[in-house]
Amino acid sequence: MGAGDGYHCGTEVIGLNLDILGKKVNFSIGVGKGHVRLSDIVPLARTICTEITNVVLQSTLNDGGHIPCRKGCAACCSHYLVPLSIPEAFRLNQEISAAPAHRRESIWRDCLIAANIILSQKPPKPFVHQTTEASSMSMVDLGLVSRWYKSLELNCPFLDSGICTIYEQRPLACREHCVEGSARGCRGHHGTAAVLQMPVSVLTALGQLASEFEGTRVEAVLLPLSLVWCEKNAARAERTWPSATMVKRFVEIIKSMACTNSKTSVV
């Protein structure tokens, strides 16, 4: 099995059946016999995330809610902290590396400008004390760091004239961040914007998967710092594991999260 095709032409089929807000969501995942990197599971994670969010959005619309989130809306992109799981950081780095030269140079320039702004500021002390690199953080710190990041009023470096240039490859955090209300509310103007709760966070599941396989704590990387972070962690990006083992564990984590959240919502 090749590094990038592990979940398309496999010899074993792994099923994932979820009950999302009363709707059955089923996946049949073809897995080969070879080894894969953490980055190779990201397309599958994106697909599962999209299916879950679509169910939540449709349920909200059916209940009369209004969803302003769509391609072309960048209302939250000037203040929303975007964490990447480790597999996502490696995957995005690969995708950008495969882009045309002028595109790569533009992305790197914008990311470096954003990185300089971020690193020139003083992050919250708990964030600094709990990490060994300024670009890596524990998932439990996101609330604290989000407030600090918002104060920077920093546009996402992947925005170009208000359009997301990596929309098809956008992070799970962006896919899962959906609101009911108005875009004006997202920008802090008159109006409301309530964040919709996802029954399962695929971002969290992917973070847990990487933690288990690498034997580390759960980590995340700030989007503008991800390219530099990947350069410093190139060896980690090339580690491989049996593809079936990785997919089966990912499916188990998602199933467990869905079951736990379902019981919590009932209580």
C-alpha cells in the first residue's frame, strides 16, 4: 500500500456506524496490508467530520435555524484560534509542498509574517510553562490560548481577499466550528452567533490517536506555526504503523466518543 492510498483500495473493509442526532451515518473503509503515516489518515478524518457536521447543520436548518457558515464566509477567520492535530499538521505540510512554487512561496511568506507576530507577543504563562516549543500545546490549554490569540486580531495567513485558499483541505477545527445566527454576530457586531456543539469532535479523536501511537501527550499546533513546526519534526512525519491497526483504533476512538456523548446528552 502506498503512503497516500491506504484507505481507497484496501483488502480489508472496516465499518463505522454512528447515530448522529437520530440519523444513521455509515462508513465502509477499505484498508490495505501495508504501513501508513499519521498524515495518511487525515483524508478519512475529513470525510467523517464532514458527514457529522452535515447532519448537525441539516438538523439545525430543519428546526428553523440559520447557518451563515459556508465557503466564502470568513467572519471568524480574523480571531478564531485554529489548532491542528499532529496528523493534520503533517498532511497540510505535504499538500502545501506539492503546490506550485509561487503558491508555496506565498503561503510560507504569509505564515512567517503571522508567526513573527505570534511569537513576538507574550503567550499566557501556563502555555509557556507546559510546552517546550512555542508552537506546540496541549489540548487542555485551548480555552486560555484562544483568548490570548483573539487579542492579537490576526487574520488567518491562508486568507486571500477574504477567501480561504485551503478550503478543501481546511483543518478539522474549521470544519467543526459552525454557528447558528449571523455572520455579523461572528464579527462581534449586532446579531447572535451561537456555536453548534458537535456530537463527536473528530479533531479530538485524531489528537488522541496520534498521542497513543506516538506515545506522547495530546498535542496541537497553531495553524500559522505549523509549517515551521513540521520542519523541526520531519522525522516524526515519516514514522509508519500498520494501516489496519491505525484505522481500527481510530474507529474505536470515534465510536467511544459518540457513545459517551450520547449518554451524556441523555442524562
